[in-house]
Amino acid sequence: MAYDLYLAERIRIILKEKKIKSSEIAMMGGLAFMVDDKMCIGVIKDELMARIGPDAFEEALKKPGCEAMKFTGRPMKGFVTISPEHIDMQDDLEYWINLCLIYNPIAKSSKKKGKK
């Protein structure tokens, strides 16, 4: 399984209901939802990847099922993963998506290849 298609669809629906324009990019063996050309939310296997930023990071780690994202083997500050059983309820999934959307306007965009 590359990533949870049902979770991806749930995210699409929430973003659409919130009237958030997004695009999708396959990356890291999963799917990333880009908002304002910045990685915002993702699905890696059956987990939610949330870009919540450094200010919300420590508090988020206290939540059940939340861990620092360790894509390269070491924690990525500002990025967390949430286990499937902790996003099963719609309110829980929306909580994490809202955190991502709060951080997105101040998140730095990665530089596009070939541009300075």
C-alpha cells in the first residue's frame, strides 16, 4: 500500500468544505497536499503527516498518537505524523488539518528547482 486512499479523500473533502484551494503531489511514498504552493498536509502509508510549524510542535507531541516525523531517520521539527486510530473521528482529523492551515500562511515555500 503506497498510502491510504480513503484518508486522502477525507482530506480532499475537508479542504473543499473549507474552500481551500490545494494541489496534490506524490512524494515520500505518499501524497502531499499543497496549499499556496507549500506542503501543508500529507498521507504517508496510513498516517497523517501534518506540517504544523515549530511553535505548535512541542504541544502537539503531547497528543495521543502524535510523533515527530522522522522521514530521514531524525525528527523534522514542525512536522508530525498522527497514527490512524487517532484521526478516525472526523473532529480529530479536522483538528490536525486546522493546525496545518493556521501555520501555512507563515510557512516557507521550498525553492523551485532551477530558480534562485
